[in-house]
Amino acid sequence: MYEILKNGLFLSSFADLEKSPEGRNFFIVNVSHDLPMLGENGIQIPMDDAYSENNKMYNVFPHIVKIIQEKLKSGIQVVVHCYAGQQRSAAVIAALLLCCTKWEVDKTIEYIRQCKPDAFYGRITFERALKKWHKNLRQQTCDSCLSQIKQMDIN
């Protein structure tokens, strides 16, 4: 599991989460339709790792970003995962960061890659959804998370 925010937001692959007994105590966001839920608290977002899912991913962003923000605000640690922790789950984390940091999409992706080097490996499947989300964000609906940024090596 890779720490994204100091207040308890993590990005993970299914395999890493499965090996991590403490991860099962977190609120788990499972961004897949075929992986089992690990732990008792969480939500499953049925999603394939495919370009054709961009509209579906975009439509999920408002709901899941709000849920993650509420959990973090309540002091509950959150882990977001998909099969490899590279595309679907990284896109959900990026949507949250775009909402609470006012960063550009490229900077957000770079930050996530600093935290988990194989994130968005090879391509950015949900780049279209992230750019649309960024363009249409309503900042008043987002809580700031800048104070929780783990490392800030990017400008």
C-alpha cells in the first residue's frame, strides 16, 4: 500500500491489500467488478480498465470523492484499489486530489507517480475523464487537502 495523503489515504493493488492485514481495517474502495471485497467496510465500484469506461468513471467521481472526503474528515483511513493499483484506483485518487488541491491534471498524475511509481503505467486510461472532471469542478463542494500532501517535490 502506498501513502498518498498523511491523514490516511492509500493507493494499492489487490495483491498488496490482500497481504496487508491492517489494510482490511480501512474503508476500502474497490474499483473493479470482479475482485472480492476485503474487509467489512467499503464500497465496490464496478469498472473495467478500458478507455470505453471514461464516461462511466467521470460519472462516478462526484459520488466517490464525496465519500472519501467524508471518511477522511471523520478520521477513517481509506485505501483505494483495483487489480494492479495503476489505472482505475489511481484515477479515483486523482479525482480527489484535483478536487481538493486545485492542481492541473498533469501535476496530479506526477504527484501520484511520486507516491506509487507504477501508477498510470504505460498509459493514462482515464485521462479523458480526469480532464473533464477538472474542467467542470465546483471548488465549493471540495474540502482542501493541501495540508495532508505527503511530499511536495513538484511545482
